[in-house]
Amino acid sequence: MNLRLLTLAVFVGTAVAAPLPPKAKLKMPANALPGLWEVMSVEGSATLGPKPLRLHVKIEGEKWSFLRDDGSGKLMTSSTYVMALDARAAPITLDLKRSADTEPIARGLIRLDGDRLQFIFTVGGLERPREVKLSGGREMLYTFKRVPTP
């Protein structure tokens, strides 16, 4: 009985004293995404051409909003989603949800290179792409350019 208690005490003491694994470092700065992004191209399962309808994305906080030019140059919000971003993952994951407590409608990955952002994703519960590269499957790849702030 005493040997069991001693073994348990040593085991618990070792587990408590063991150092925690270090947190993974962020793969991009936390302030790298917010702003206005112009869609430069859309490729994949529903290609819309090189410059589809002057489409933009506005990222602020945890919100991802698609904006369309109304024809006069004014950008109007067409849809807004809640982002679930994991900047510690490699590659960085980004899911879009209708609200914070729902399942993602888009599961994807992003790559940020200066003022160029790429977002590859699948919809309809399909598996997340494995890399930021079209594989010929049912993924879509958006390429954005940051719109400079005045």
C-alpha cells in the first residue's frame, strides 16, 4: 500500500514539475490582416476571371466582409463572416463562419507576402486544403492586394 502511494506521489510530482511545451510562435503579426483588400484573381472550382466585379474584402477584428462596387465606385457590403484564424499553425488556417457559434462554411489556409494575400478554401464541409496551391479539387483560391490607406 505504501509503495503504491509513494509511486503515485512520485508520478504526480513529476507530472506537475515537468515544464510545459513552449507555445508555437505566431507565423504573422497580429495586425497584418486588418484593412481593405482588393480581389485580384479567383481561381479554382468557380473561377470568376482576373478582376471579378471590383470585389473587395474588408478585415476588421474578427470580421471578414465581402464588398462589391455598386457601379459608381462606392463599396457596398454583400456578406460578412466571423473569422477563426490560427496564426500559430503552419500553414496559417482561416475559417469563415456565419456567426461565432456555427460550423465553418469555408475552411482554408492563407499566405501573406507583404501586400499580397492568398486565401485557399473549400466549402460544404469538405476537408481543408493542405497547402496554398490548387490541387485540381474543389477548392477556390483568392488572391488579394492590400488597398493603401489614405
